[in-house]
Amino acid sequence: MIRVTQTFLPPLSEYVELLKSVWESSHLTNRGPLLLELENKLQEFLGVKNIIITTNGTIPIQIAMHALSLSGEIITTPFSYIATTSSILWEGLTPVFVDIDPEHLTIDENKIEAAITNKTTAILATHVFGNPCNVDRISEIAKKHNLKIIYDAAHSFGVKYNSQSIFNYGDVSTCSFHATKLFHTAEGGALFCNDEKLYDKLFYMHNFGHNGPHDFFGPGINAKASELQGAMGLSLLPYLSEIFNSRKKIVEQYLESLSNTTIQFMTVRTGTTWNYSYFPIILDSEETLLRVNEALLNDKIQARRYFYPSLNELKFVTPNSMPISESISRRVLCLPLYPTLPADDVSRICNIILQSI
């Protein structure tokens, strides 16, 4: 089976070597030396001011909403993984969906203001497949209406926009370090924030609210990552250039083989240094998608309907028509993409698609 993704694992010996210090110290969690080293190295690699590594990629969104004291309605995108909408609902807030730009697949900044009410307190937008939202326009809207901005940047490790880390935009940005991501800690995530006062609040909230061993700033939760996660991240760092370059070559092969067809590709926003995190294709109909997907599966090739369904169609949200997101979610298919995917397999995937559309 050719899977849609395959976790990049460093040589086991290199991971074990890092774990030796954990066994010697018995320091497994509570912000140990390996995790702190990883945070410092990621700050430098990404070009960010602050980072808090967490145990997964969803809890940072929830902490961010708490730290920003959000209430009422949160404007968000229907074209994202369910974690975005679920986090809003989990925090007792109301998601208000705004349809997406059909080319970039991110929230349509030109439709945001029409959705703002006196109950709106924030915009939670997703950089889809690592493709940045129109962060400049969203910032203007937020300032005009006194709204906070959280970016779900789960797919955006290493992405730059206008020569800046994408994590430097918004009041808070979050990322996923899940095993399916191009950089991972097996399971994990991160919070990014440039405002020192807000960063301090995010920091204590991710660690039960601690202010030393016996005092507390306020309520918090346990979002800390372990030394085992820190070791995994550190052992991947030397391979990042190889990971990015390999993924880029595969994406270029897909584009070369599938261009000049009815297939639509995501437009990467001008000014973006992309990370090749996913390769979505948008087919001309859901019927075509199902035919292509079946042909791939018959040849033991796994693609993924990602994102599907459009989140405004979930049973537990208020129904609201989002025609562009609904249409694209029924026609989008992410193709296999990981560093060790052979060029011959990419050719086989493309040939099957070309014969099926």
C-alpha cells in the first residue's frame, strides 16, 4: 500500500542516543532539558521570538482562546480540519463560518466584515495546506473592529510570508507536530506569540497556572510535552533540508504530470515561501473524485478526502450555506506525499489519475 503520508523517522540509533540522558536523569517531563533545547533551536530555525511546545496541536487553540478571554462569536473557516471548529465549540463559543477563496482555499477576507456582529470577539483562520491567509487584510479588519486573531497554522511549519515566519502573524499562531506533519514530535504542537505579556499568560496556562511550585497565576491546563517528544524533534532537525527538498521534487513531478488537464491546483499566495506540506488536487466533480479514488485504491494507493466534509455541514453546528467550501470539499483529494515516495510511484499515481478523469 502506498499511503497518503508516511512518518519520517530518524535513524533509531540517533533517537536512542538522545534518550540516554533521559534514562540517566529520570527527567521525563515538566519541561526537561531536551524540550528546552528543542524550543531554543526551533526559535532560531523558524525566526520566531517565542515558542511553547505542547503535547498536541489542538490544545494550543483552546489555550489561545482562554488567554485572549474570548466570548460570543468567533469568525472561522469551514474548510479546515475539525479541530478548528471543535475547539471553538469546546470553549463554549459560537463558530460563525465565512466562505473561502476558491483559488487559495483560505478564508475569503472580502467576506469577513459582513459576518461581524456585536457578539464577535475574534477571527480564527486556517493557513490551509500551509498556504497563508491574506494576513495583511485580516489584520486591518481586526484592528478596525477591535477583534483578536488566532491562526491555525497546523500545516505551516517552515512557511514564510513576505520573508517572515508565518507564525509571526496574528495575536497567537498554533502549529501541529503530529506524526503526519513534515516536522513532528510523534504527537505534539506549539504556540507562538510575539506579545510578551500574552506569551507569559499562554505559558502559565499550559502548565496548570503555576507560578513556582506553590503559587498560581490563575487557572491552567496540562499541555506540557515530554522529553521523549523533545528527543524526537531534536533527532529530526538535522534532516529538515532533506525533507523539504524531497517533498518539493515530488510536488514538482505531480505538477508537471497533471498540468494541462481539468484538474485545479491550489494557488500559493504571492510572497510565500511554501513548505510542500500537502498536494491537493481539485477535480471537476465529486463523481470524478470517487472514480479516481477508487482507481487508486484498486492499485493499493491511498489518497485522502481532505478536508471533507465542509465544517458548516456538521450535524452539531448551526446550518449555513457555504457554497464554495462545500463544492471544493466534495472535489478535493490529497495525493501521497512524503520524502521517501519513489518517483516511479509518483508516475504510477499520475497515470492512474490521467486515465480516470
